[in-house]
Amino acid sequence: MTAYLISFGAHAMDHIPEEDLPAVAKAAHAVCQEAINAGVYLLAGGLEDQRASIVATDGTVTDGPYPEAIGGVTVVEVPSREEALAWAAKIAVACRCPQEVRALGPDPELDAMLRQAGSRR
């Protein structure tokens, strides 16, 4: 199985009136529950509207930009790209915005570590 990142842009939901946001959240949670029930859900969430923290290789932390690229993500693990696209379509309807779909690259060594630890994936 392959994990897929399903995401939408930082401003993709700006067109939604404030009073509609609770309905959007309810619809998005329903899709997540469906994915949980189907056994394909790995994680989901929206980025807070706050500056990123940039951590340098020496450990120095500085304030970075506000999110401009990604506004929210869902990660599912499914057997095919077609199934990932079907989940993205459900998320697009719930969140009222288009979704991008990308396969996460395989890492056999990491997968072996996760299996050894008894984790999923």
C-alpha cells in the first residue's frame, strides 16, 4: 500500500463565508470518520494561521513565513492512486476547495522500523 498526501492551498478556503465554516468542519470530519472506518486514515489537519518556526541545522530557531503553500493536509494509505483520487474528491466536496494528491515515496528501511515497533504503515 502507498501513502498519499492530499492537500489544499493556504487560501483555498478564503471564499467560504465565516458562517459556513461549522458546516465545512462537520463535513470534513465526516469524511475523516469514513476514512478511519475504512482503515485508510493516517492523519489530517489544517495549518494554524501563524508563522512557521524555522529550525536550522545548528538548532537555532527563527520565525519564518505565514503559511502560503499548504492550508490543510490529509494522509491516507490505499492500494492505488485511483483510490487516493476518490478520497481527494470526497475531501474536495467537504472542504469546498480543490485538492492536490501526491504519493509519498517509499522508504523500506523506515517501514521495517515501523513494523518492528508495531506501528502501522
